[in-house]
Amino acid sequence: MIKLEPDAQEFHQAPRGNRSPATCHWKCGDACAQPVPNPSDNAYVRDVIEEALTRRSFLAASAAGLFVLSGFSALARAQASGNIGFKAIGLSTEDRLLLAQGYSANVVIRWGDPIARGARRFDLANWSARDQEAAFGYNCDYISYLPLPYGSANQNRALLWANHEYTNPELMFPGYSAGKPTKEQVDVELAAHGGSVVEVVRAADGSVEYLPVSQFNRRITALTPMELTGPAAGHPWLQTKADPTGRRVLGMLNNCAGGTTPWGTVLSAEENFNQYFAGNDGVSNETLKKIHARYGLPAKESGRRWEAFYDRFDLTKEPNEPFRHGWIVEIDPYDPTFTPKKRTALGRFKHEGAEISLAADGRVVAYMGDDERFEYMYKFVSKGRFNPADRKANLDLLDEGTLYVARLNPDGTGEWLPLVFGNGPLTAANGFASQAEVLINTRGAADLLGATKMDRPEDLERNPVTGLVYAVMTNNSRRTAAQVDRANPRPDNKDGHILEIMEEGNDAGATRFRWTLFLVCGDPKDPSTFFAGFDKTKVSPVATPDNITFDRAGNMWIATDGMDGSNLKSNDGIFAVPTQGPERGYVRQFMSAPRGAEVCGPIFTADGRTLFAGIQHPGEGGTLEKPLSLWPDGVGTARPSVVAIRKDDGGVIGT
Ligand code: FEO
Ligand code: CA
Ligand code: CA
């Protein structure tokens, strides 16, 4: 039985919408129960909307009273998506993975499955850190599928990458006592974080299996040596007793979504890293303390209590260690000896992902969300250009370039504002002595530039068919009626929404864009919802969108996180929606996950015949003794897993 200490009981009573308290505690360190860490007085778009409304005649108010532009007329010329061929399923609260008729799924790999020669079989009652280091980690999130050999188009043999975002110790350890973990338990947790590379094969029927032994199989954990690279590497704020160089760091924390580069590396995004650290009240340097507070670092003890065993998580002993987390990490899955690199040029915040596109001139663009209420949307544009003929020349492209943050104007225009030392207010007089400091304190720099506060930006991803960028806001129940604006149009936004962005000239390298609302999620009967103007009597209810991907026709596939806490109060799932053509906005539910799980990392194989998804934290909200889910095996405990979904007739998914 999970035992809650008094303070833990307290957090279970703190306001958090309707989500499972366990989700809030372990996933994001009770972010909802904490004060919003963005105290900047950046104008909410609302502040200027009245003026804009009187000035601009092209703003169209939807029937719902939301301010919605009619979409980008230029896109009428773009290739039409649509022709989705499956019949929608309904919302579910069953402890089963449900799929549209005509589709099947198999579990590719689950938490604890061995991935190294001689690794022990998973044993819930007797599981050590050593066992965990040789096995698939916990809470799989971002997924990448990289053909073998490198550079081939082979879709039947590949490397599968999965992030391991966080751990649910109450579902991992019999007798776990919240607030009083043992060192052995903490060591298993450290080893269950990070990511995995496993070799997989796809069979003739479309099912996918992993190879327990392969030269490529690898675990990366919260202890794996990594390199800090780019403009902030070596800065005094990155130096610790264990690493006086400020260039070597152990492990990555809370890696949520990510991206895959055209040169076959994976980008893994450190998200809610703040929750692993303790004791900001005891930091004597006021500058550091203020930056840590801006990133939501705990004033006193952490929820996980790792600081009881490791000084690096105790700010009173190592006040700089958090500066070494919150980065985008680049990993080469084709090279099992590769030292992962934290790319400081891409900024430091609660990175959701880093989806890659190319500018018209070949520069590499990473779109990124800072997933917290009232945080910002970013993109990075490399200085150098992608060279398809020379993989090695691309490997350090992400060390030099410009980081931008988004400002959205109420007239449907927007700008990418460069986070460059010396530009505008980013000077020593305002606390920024160098580009390194701009990058380490990205949030503080973005505050000064007047970026737009959003409703928890998750995936930002470019539709490879149309070039439009979609920005997913998962929810924000803290937004008040006074803070509503055109880009975040709902108070108490429990259901989330998705923006559509067109870069100027449809060029990912542009610094200006136009934007509109694509979906305002929820129950279609709720008048505040909007489905790109599509007939609301036909669409599937959808809420809390998190990660998206696109099929070969340019349809968007949405994975959700937290529908149990939304107004829909159901399990999470996968939903498909055309972005163009007559069915633009016609959301259809494709899959429903087992109880307590979110769905992560949806990604198609290049041939569109397999869809991978991460079933993360099944059973969250229950305990080992009183399980909410026993998916996928029906015994012991629920186990986070990667699934491979296929069409029974072997065809392209969605057709
Ligand atoms: Fe880990 Fe923003 O989801
Ligand atoms: Ca996510
Ligand atoms: Ca994505």
C-alpha cells in the first residue's frame, strides 16, 4: 500500500483539475498545485484586442464567439488531405486498448523487457538497478523509427528509439513509501529514466518485434555521461564540484517528446527537470535562486527525495546542477558508443519536443514548446545548412544558430523574436552578461522580449505535405476570463486547442508568420469548441492534445494526455483529422488506450503501414495492491509499452 506522508497528503488535496494525483505528482512535480512560475507582465494578447477589433475588419468571430480566421486561403491550392477510411470509435473507460475496426496492434516492448545479453527476465518482486540498466525503461514517450542500415529505405528492419520520461514508483515497487524511498528504489528509478535503442524487425503480417540482443541495443539513463555543447558549454553556471569544466553531465531527466533529424539522430527533450531538485530556499546566490524560481524548482524537498541519497539533487550543495538539465539532447542511435550531447544553443526550458524541418535554404529548424501554463513557443534556426551527401558534416549543426521565441499579435500575425545577447533588452543591465546566460535563462530572456503566454505548448510540428506548422496547447485551467486572448481563447481551458501557423513564404526559416485556430477541443456540444469549421455533429470528442504526427497524405494524428481530467472524463487515445480539403477539421477517434495511460510519440513508418505509439503510465492513479490497470499482460502490474498498430489487410493506415 502506498503510504502518504503528511506533506504528500497535502499535495493530494491541492487544486489540480480532475487528474489523478499520482499523475500530477510524478509527471510534472505537481505543477498545477504550484504558483505559476511566470511572473512576467508580458501583455496578454487580450490587452490589445479591443483596439485591434476596432482597427481590423477581417477578424471573423465564430458562432462560438471565438475569434477565428477562416484559414489560409492560399492553402486551397495545397494538396488536399482527407479520405480517412476508418469508422470512428467512441470514448472509453475500459482497461483495454481499442482500435478502429480493421486494425490490430501488438506490444513491441514493455518496461523491464531485457535488451542486453544475459539480462534477467523482468521480476516485479526482485528488480535491481543492474537489472533495470539492461532492460527497457519506464514510461516510454517519444518514439523514432530509423531504418537499418543507415541511409536505406528499409522499413522491415530498423532501430526503435523511445524516451523514458519518468517513473511511477508506486507502481514499480511493492511496499513503496512516498516521501521515504530506499536508495535501492531510487537507483532503479535513475536507471529507468532516459531512453532506449532497440533493433526491431517487422514481420509479413505487419507486427513488429524487438531483438533482445543486438549490437545496437543500448540504454541511456539518468547516469549516462553526456557532453554539454554549444554557446553555454563551460559557463561558470554549468560548473559543479563533480564537473569543474561545466561540460560533462550525468544523464538526462524527464525526457518527454523529441524529434528526428534528417541525418538520422534523435533529439530527446528534457521537460519537467525541476521536480528532481530540492532546496531552492537554501540557495544563497540571489541571482541563481531567482532563475531557479522562474523554472519552478522546489523551495524545500522534492517529491521524489532523490536528494536524500545524491548531493547533485540538493541545491544547497550543488546550486548549479539544474542548469545542466532542461536541454535538448542529441543521440546517434547508429553508434552505440556515441556520447549524448546537450545542445545548449536550443535553449533551456521545459522542453516538450524538437520537431525538425528545413528552411528553404537548407538551414535546420527545430520547433519547440515550453510545456508549462503561460509559457512560450520557440524555434531554433541553424547557421549552417543540411548537407544530404555528408552525414558527418551535419552532426554538430545544432551547436550554432539563432533561438527565437514567438509573439502572436491579435490581428493574426506573429513574429519570431531572436534571443540574442545584446539585442534589445538582452544586456548586462538586465542580468544577461553573455549569450550563454541568455540560453541558460531562456525563460527570463523571453519574458523581456514580450513573448506570448500560451496554454502549455506541447508539440510544435510542421506538416510535411503543406508546410503549415501546428502548435498544440494541451490545457490551462489557470487562465482566467481576464487573461483570455485570441490565441488562447478559453478561460479554465481544460480541453486544450491547436493553432495553425503559416510561416512567411511558407519558409521555416522566416521570422514572421500568420496564425489561426485549427481546433478548440472538447465535447462538440460545448459551444466553445471549434473544429476548423467542420460540422460539429459528426466529429469525435477530443481533449488535451499533446503529441501530433502526420500521415503521408498530410492528415494530422493526435495523441492525447489527460482526457480523464478534461471535461470528457475518458481514457486517452489517438485521433485523426484532415488538415485540408472538404473534411478539414473532421476529427475521428482511431484508438483508445487502457486506463490511466496517456498516448505518446505517435509515428508512422515511411510506408505508412505501421503506426507506433507509446502507452505511458497505464494504471496511473491506482496502486500495486489496488490496480487501475494490468495492461498489457493482465498480471502483476501494468507496464508502459510501445505498441505497433497495423491494418489487417496490410494497407496504409488511415486509408
Ligand atoms: Fe511530458 Fe508535455 O508532456
Ligand atoms: Ca507530452
Ligand atoms: Ca510529434
